[in-house]
Amino acid sequence: MHRKTLDVWVGLFVLLGAAALLFLALKAGNMSSLSFDSTYEVITRFDNIGGLKPKAPVKSAGVVVGRVGEIRFDDKTYQATVTLKMENRYKFPKDSSVKILTSGLLGEQYIGLEPGGDATNLVAGDRIKMTQSAVVLENLISQFLFSKAAEGKEESK
């Protein structure tokens, strides 16, 4: 009888470990926040999306209001077309703006949505025209280095 109780506890421990591994895998794949709520799609265009990935959160006032659906490259405008899947319970004015932000200094990128003041709301298929591309850390560093190099040349004259 003692052996069966030990087997049950070992089996329970293994199941708990498997559930923990599944949770970690979903969290790492950004799939832990799967939502089956109905959504509507909004299209945006960016000159540079940086490291933005599908399923990245769309946040407004720090609250997740949607997810990035699809990212494509438009070879006519040479821009990235990003489809946002917004939850139906959240309505935003048509003149809202979006920008790509980063969690922390080197964290994951997400879309920040700032509501506008228009009386009509976004509906499925609408396009948000006011966008701000991602800030690329490498570009900031190179701009800083070039400005310091230019200052050094001016001082040597």
C-alpha cells in the first residue's frame, strides 16, 4: 500500500512539473494571454518597426487593448504594414495615433496607442495615419558618436 501512495505522489509531482513547463513555454512565446474575445482589425504603416513581432501587445494607458496581428512589407511604399487586432470592448477615435515603444531599456517592443478627440470611432478595416516608428538604439548611438566627432573637429580648429 505504501508503494502505491508513493507512485501517486510522484505522478502528481510530474504532472505539476509538466504544467509549469507548459506555462513557461507559453509565457516565453508570448502566448499566455490568448484571448477568445472578438476583435476588429486596424491597419497602420511604419517606416521602421525595429524588433516588433506578431502577437506583441497594443497598449493604451498601460492596459493591453489588443495585439499585433500581422506584419508585412509593402514594396510600393517601402513601409511595414502592421495589422492590429483590437478587442471589440475598446473603442478609439479615428484620429488616434500609434507609436512603437520599448519596455525598459532593452525590453520587448509593443505598440502604444494614444486616443484622439474625433467623435467617430475606429471600425474594422480603418487605417491609423499618425504613426511614429521605433527608436533604434544603434541609430541613437551612431548619432551621438558622430556629433561628438564633429565637436572634436571644431575644437581642433
